Amino acid sequence: MLTMFKSYAAGITIAAFCGFCLAHVGFIGTAHTADPTVGQLAMEISTLKTRINQLESRVLPKTGTASSASSVDTALAILQKDVAAMKQVLQVSASSVTLKSAGALVLQAGGQASLEAVGALKLKSASSTELDAAKIELKSSGIATIRGTTISLNNGSRPVAFLGGRTAGNAASQLITDGSTSVLVP
């Protein structure tokens, strides 16, 4: 009877140990005959991340002091606020990057700056646009078009003549009387 009791107790102990290993440790389980799917791997990674966060939340307060934990929380809150502000200004997707500003936008380079596009490049302003440089060169491998209600070359105020346009005056001083009113020259 004692031998049968010992066998029974050993069997219960082994069954409990196997149950523990299966449920909590994962040592014993069904054999995997196929590779896990991407969804299963993602679920396991998510579960592991959650478990790591739980373990870290238990360990960090014990190793640090209350003041260091609060300073970490403060730093984290500041970072989260900065990231939220950056997300409002900078939107990044797989096909585009958008930089928005409710006020002024200044881009500064300590050296050379380039703006390139494989497709069309547009500069648009509801007000005025100024280019200010020691030298400006506009090049086009095709037709170059300048449009405006009035085009003033070098702060010109006199209309430019066109072929066949009338002039008045003498050989020393000619005034254009029949010229372009939208293109002005000095």
C-alpha cells in the first residue's frame, strides 16, 4: 500500500510539474510542425513587450529614488510634448514630407543649400517673392517665360520699343510713343 501511495504521489508531483512548465515556463508543449505565421510572431512580440514593460515598472522604482523617478517622468513628459509639437509641424509619409508653419519659416544653411526636384518645382507666394544674391543666373534648356502685368527691368519706367513702333524726337533724343506698356526699361 505504501508503494502504491508513493507511486501515486510521484505521479501527481510529475503531473503538477509538467502543468507548471506548460502554463508558466513554456518548457513542455506541443511540437511545432510548421513555422509560425507573421501574425503569431507579431502577437508574441507584443506580448513580450507588454511583459518587459511590466517587469521594468516593478524594477525601476525599487532601484531609483523618488526624486530620480519624478525627474525621469518630467523629462519624458517634456519629450512627449516636443514630439507632439513636431508632429503638428512635420508630417512624414512614404511618398511625401510636409513642413507646416502658422508663422514664419526660416531655413538656414552654414554652407551651400540646394533644392532639387525630379518633377516640377514651384515657388508660390500670396504676397511678394524676392531673390537676393550677389549673382543670379536663370537658365533653361527650353523656352524661358517671364509673365506679369508689368515687367520692370532694372527699375525701368519707360516702355520698351518693338519693331515698327513709333518714336518722337530728334537724333540725340528719341522717345518711344508706341511701345509695350507692360515691359519697362530704364
